[in-house]
Amino acid sequence: MAHVLVIGASNGVGLETVKAVLGAGHGVRAFARSASTIDIEDSNLERFPGDALLAADIEAALDGIDVVVQALGVPFRAMFKPVTLFSAATNVLVPAMEKASIRRIISVTGFGTGDSREAIGPLQRLPFRLVFGRAYDDKDAQEMRIRRSSLDWTFVRPGVLTSGSRTGKYQVLESAASWHNGMIPRADVADFIARQIKSPVYIRKAVVLAA
């Protein structure tokens, strides 16, 4: 059993990851400001209220942890203002992990982050930039900070997220030539993450996930 810290655990991909990692038999420390509201009953779940921007909270949450899953998100309405959450939280997390000698991090960013932005179709680029540009610029900074670290990272870049049930049928696209956007249930993203807890296959790799 691995001991997994899920940051951003109270909703979205983070909450689905808590469920998937518990289902895989691991222990989960679910970190979020609203962690106490997580409605899951499991003896291997620990709810850990905290702020991802506070070093003291992150350092305390890392105690006894083997793997970190970073699954931060911002509300859609926040994307029309400057976004700094992803990079700021990463600037807190990375040195804390290095100090604690925890190497493994699985970070959920998104299709359109980093070099995958080149795979966005020409007709989609302008609306993507207008709507998601601020958030994805910050996700770029998030990935770059992790790349500069000593950590064993995997970047998970899902396409358009849906609330459907887990299917287990999704594409893991590692080659840049194969990258494309597509819809994928959050539960399938979580399924992929849970499978990486003990696997070295995608260490120091960025993958795009699509149905």
C-alpha cells in the first residue's frame, strides 16, 4: 500500500482520484480547504483541511507520504482574470517535497499545456486563447517549475472533462504526433492516475488523455 496525498481533493478530478486510489487499495490523505465535506467512508481515507499556498500546511500534509497527486482547479469564472494558483501552489509544493525527500508527483494540467498547445487545431486556437489563455499560461509555469526539480514527475493532460462514469477505455497519447483533443470522463482520468501510483512507465513524461 502506498500513502498518497491528493491536493485539490474535494471536487472534480481530485475527488475522483481519491475514489480511484482508495479503490486500488492505497491510503489517501485528501487535502483541500473544504476537505471536511468529502462524503466518502473508507478506513484508508484521511481528510486534511489546508491551503495549498501555505508552506506550513503543505509540509504537514507531506508527513509519511509516498506519492503526491496535484489536481488543482479554478472555477470557470476565474479564468477571465489573472490566474496564479497553479504556479504559486507548485512553488510551495516542489521545495517542500524535495525537503521531505518525496520524489513522485503526478500533476494534472490539461491538453493545451506546454508543447501540447501546438496540437490545438487552427480554428480552436483563438477561442482557446481568449477563454483559457490565462489559466494555461499559469499551467505552463507549473509544468516548467516541476521540470526544473529533482522530482519523478508525470504530467497528465486530459482533454475536455465530463462527469461520466469510468469506462476504462481511453487513449494514453505519449507521442506529440498523436496528440489531439477529445472528451474524457474525470473518472477515467482518475483511473489512469491510480494506475501510475506504483508504475514507473510514465515517469518524466507528459501524456495526453482522450476517450
